[in-house]
Amino acid sequence: MASDCLDHSALIETAIAADGAARSPLVASWSRSARLHGLDPDSKSPPKRLTEVALRDLRDEMGPLARAAAPSLDHLFQAVGGMGCCVLLADRHGVPVERRGMPGDDRTFEEWGLWPGAVWSEAEEGTNGIGTCLIEHRPVTIHRDQHYLSRNVALGCMAAPLHDHEGRLAGVLDVSSCRSDFTESVARLIALTVAETARRIDAEVFRLAFPHARITLVPGEDRTAGALVAIDADDLVIGATYSARQALDLSADLVRNPIPASDLLGIAAAETLDEAERGVLARALARARGNVSAAARSLGVSRATFHRKLGRLGSDHLAGASVLHSRKDTAATCRNSATGCALVLPATADRPPTKSDY
């Protein structure tokens, strides 16, 4: 074991001395661990752990994200738990707050520090899945001797970043294994699942933050990328996921400074009052399934006013729809005040109703 540690330490020192950091993200992380954080790769100190009180406070802070992520954590564990893996949800400082694992593996994972309350930041543990993912803000796989500390070289860790509804880094999703038969090819397959699950969690957090908005996929983006925007009733973009912000090169605070969806996404939209009113009439008529009277009532105007607006706006396709509905009407009914009898006035398809029809 001592020889293995020396070999691992020598491998790291050689890679850093050869200026491998300029060519390899892994060696760059090793260099940070050695030069920035001053860590000894042969250190035998166990992982740092938070007190129960500190962990409880951290769980309270992470509560909304943890609740949104819970179904995805369960689903991910169902996929990987049988391979001797555990699932961890860590905060933005690298501290796991939630875990899924097989009861029979709990003792082993707790000894390794793959447990809620352990600190897996790069500053404390050197190169590792959770800590390096937080530093590099991208999915990473750190397999066995790619870890910086010699005591972690039995681990395989696949991690992906998580974000809040404003696209800010909020934590890490991690799957880790300490089984001797855990191969690098299996790790790569699991890493894809971890990244996809992280995007799914991001999307769920985003939807919960904008319950009354229209959630739209950014045009042209891969549907698995989670590039979503939230659009309010005024067609203003009021939120965007991290993936959407990356795709659109967007850094604005959309809650305070929303952007017209047509400007941001290139979607055609009404830009004049007449166009906006035409859209209101069209939606009302569509909701009423072509029933002009019902459409007019929904807008709080008379049937005659509705027809007049159609004519003024030159909405031929809407006028045609209203005429078609008029043809289906059997008659317009009113009451003669002198005789008290109901008068039936035939509806005409060649003109809209006038005041005399009522």
C-alpha cells in the first residue's frame, strides 16, 4: 500500500512538473490541489465533517432544491444502486445533504466519507467528483487514481452541477462507487445518466419557480439540454435556465428587467395596438369555437361591437369565421313590445348584425 501511495504521489508530481495543467483539466485540478490548497496527496487525514447542528442548518437552506430533486434522486438510485453506487446531493460548497444507498453498503460509504455532512470541496479533498465539478462548473468523472489524495483512489465519482431558477450554481449531483470491479467504461455510461438527471432537476426547480408562466424550449436547442425560458402573460421573458442563458449569451436579471420574447427568441409578435387587439379577438373567437356572441361576452362587449372591430381591423379570416357561425345560427330573437310576441329575424351571412337586429 505504501508503494502504491508513493507511485500515485510521484505520478501527480511528474504531471504538474511537466506543465500538464496547460493541456489537461485533470492535471490543472491536481495543480490547484497542490499549489493553491497546499494538500499532500499522501495525507491520511479523514474527510472533514460538519457538526449535526451545521448539517441541519445546511439542510434547511437546501430544502427547496432537495424537495424538487427527490423524485429524480430516487429514480437515479433505482438505476445505479444495484451496481454498488450511492447517490449524493451536495450543496455549492461540496457538502452532501441528501443520500441514497443500499443499507448493506452504508458502513463502507460512511467510512469513505460519502455521507451527508462530509466536506468534498477541492480545497479539502483535492481533485474529486463533487469538488472539481463545482470549480469547473461542468459534468466531471474522476475515476480511481485520477483523485488527488491517495486514500481516495479506490473511488469512482461521476458528478454534474445543479442550478437555481436564475441559472446560478446551487449544488452538485454525484454518483460514487468504491467497488473494485467498477470499470471506467461503466463510469462513462453512468456519467451520461447523471448529467441528464441534473438537467431534469434544473428544469423542475425552474418550473416550480415560475408556476404561472409559459415554459418554452429555446428554439433550435437540443431538447435534452434543458434550455428553458419562462414567458409571462405579456409575452415577456421573466426567467431562463442556466442552459438557456448559455445558449442565448444572457446574463440579465430577468425578474427585474424582463425581455420581450420576440426580441430574445426571434418569435413573431404583435407590435402595434391594432395587431394586439386583433390577437385578442382571435383568441376569444377560438376559445368560443367560432361563437361570436360568446366571444363578445367573454370580452365584455356587444356582438355588434365585436363585429365592428373585426371589420375595422380587416381581420378577413376572423370575419369569415364569424360569418360561418352566423350561418349556423337559426335566427336572432327579440320581443315585440306591443304584442308581446317573439319575433324571429333571420340571420344573414352577408352582413354583420346591426342595432335594429336587437
